[in-house]
Amino acid sequence: MRVAVIDHVGNHGGGSRVVRALLPAIARADPSIRLVYFGNPASMQREGLAAELAAAGVISHPMVSLSMVSGAGSRILAKAASLAQARLRQALPGLPHRISGDVCREVERRVRGFDLAFFPWPFFMRPPSLGCPSVGIFHDLNFKYYFSGSDTFSPQQRAQLESETAQWLRTAVPVVSSDFMASELRHFYPEAVHDVRRVNLPPLGGSEPMATEQCDRIVSALGICSQYMLCPTHMCSHKNVGPLIVAQARLKAQGRDLTLVLTGSGTDALTGHATEIGVRLDRAGGDVIGLGYVSNEQINALVQRAAVVVNPSLYEAGNGPGMDAFGLGTPVAMSNIPAFTEHIDRQGMSAKIFDPRSPDDIAEKIAAILDNPQQSLDDASRNLTALGRLTWERTAGEYLSIFRDLVAVARQPK
């Protein structure tokens, strides 16, 4: 079976970590399968994906239609290049993909002859017309909500997502990682009810701890020398970082020597001092450290060394950073939202849950973890036991079962 993996966005953080864990696991589960990855050139370079995939026997190719935008060097130039390409596509639809930036047409050309197309992030592209079945991971539907502050999506992006998601669900089998996301798809797109498949995700960084000396060296090199809580995030409104910053201010007011470390795109500007209204920015340092987007190795070390991993998000498909922490024996404090409590109710994990709108409750639950180390050790032991039932081998097997069923149906005589 030949499977084309099309990852045209190359999402920062969780999206890329799913790809780098899932594809090698599928290759290990069935060495006869031929996986060919078509990716965003900038994302592949940022994540070092080509070498990792090659080591697992997965062929990878950068998408030429994205080369101009990926090589622009800045967001402003990338946006300008994208707008210019959009005008060119309308005026001269027959241009080469490298010039036109027509991702969909490139996919339609390069995926010929494959048995199945797999889209880890089927957003911001119209569904291509392919001669084979398609599967997509529908991570979440946060474009269906407004949370606060500046909206994550422009009106044009929201209109595109609204239109294209409905089209995708008519052409691709949707896979989700939680019952919550299955319910979201069924609510907003009832026509997709019969097709939704749920496949749980294990820790994205695996469950093998790093050597203590290596872990300490990586964390120290990032300038972190004291006890810290970690929040891997992005600067989007639904990530809800504000109440966590206030909670940090209240924990410091209690006399705790604790640093809040933020990682993820856009967080590098957030170093300073936590206050009741936000971070008082100070590049010289403080009790909040924003590291920006870090490497896969660095985030694994940061999770392993953290006193607590905190996720105050309002809307997610699941708690990716929390799952990483569960796998490495690190305590977790997280929002009381359906996608997160599912880890407790369905998967048997132990964590402190809080009202994400309440800095007092967030601070109280973090303090409970810090003040009860034996309870944290007991919870970590239970989490590792529960994770014994949730592995990448099992997840890969479930994806392979979906792939094989679809290919078998497609091969039946019409």
C-alpha cells in the first residue's frame, strides 16, 4: 500500500509532533507500507523532519508550490508573496506550481498512483480531486468560536475554513483524537456523523525519559536555574494565558520561589514580572520567562524537569502538553474543559483541574501540587500505568486499520 502524506501547513507544536511520532510508528507497524511525505519546506527545516523521517524509512519531499512563501524570510514578505501568487493564479492558472503557489494542483499532480492520501492538518486548502480515498485529522474547530481579544482568524480565513471544512468532510474520512472532538464534528457537521473515527493519541514526545544530566544541561542552557512551572502554548486567545499570569503573581505573593516558563510561537516577547494585570515586560528577566518556539529535544527536557505542566486553555482537541507530562511523570494542572477531563474519565490519568477563568483556582491547584510531593509521585505512578494501554504502536495499528479498510473498499469492482 502506497500512502501519500500531505502536510502543507506544517503546524507549529502539536501538529508537527503528531507527524514525527505517528509516521515512524506506522512504518514500524507495517514495513511493507510505503509512506511518502509531502511537506511545507519551512516547517520541514524548522523541525528537522527530513532526517527523522528518513531514519524511519519514510520518504519526504518539500512542496514546490510553497517554496516562494517559505523562503520569503519574514511574515510580511510571505504574506505579500502569497497575495501576489493568488492574483497570478486567477490571471494565469496554467503557471508552474513554484510560481503560482497552487498547493491543491500540486497535490493533485503528485499524488497520482497512490492508494490513499493522508492529511494530518486538512485546513487552508480546498480538497484536491484525487483518484484514491482520503483521511484527515480534524484537530479542532476553534474557528467556530470567538474567545476574547484579537481574533485568531481574519474574516477571510474564517470564511475559507467554514467553506473548505464542509467540503473536506464530504471527501475525506475524518479522524479525531477525543470524544469531545467527535461531538463537535457531529454538532457542526451532522452529515459527517457516520464517518467520524476516534483514535487516541499517546504522549507526543514518547514516554522514555531523557538522561538526567542531559536534561539538566538543556534546561540550564535555556537560562532556567530555579523551580518552574511550564506552559507550552501559542499566543492565541483560546490559549487563555492571562489568568495563569495572574495566578503566578499570586503564587509569588505567597513567597514561592517559582518561575513561569512559556514556550511556543510568540512567547519570546513575554519575559518579565507577573502582576495582577499581566506581565510587566523586562528583558533583563523576572519570574516569567518566554522562550519562543523551542526544539523537540528542548521541549521534552523542559517537560521532564518542570515542577508542574500547566494548560489553562479554553478549547482544545486534547491536552497534548499534559499527555507529554503524564508520560514523563511530571504533575499536571489543567482546565476543567471536556477535552481535558476526558483524559481523566476515559484514560485513567490523574491531574489537578481548575476553572480556567479563575486565577485563584489556578493558583490553588498549582500550590496543591507543589505542597504535596508524595501525592504527585503517586499520581505519576498511576499515570504511567494507565499509559501502558496507550502506545504509538496501538495508535499506528488503528490508523492502519482505517487505511486498509478504505483501500479495500476502493479496490472492489464498481
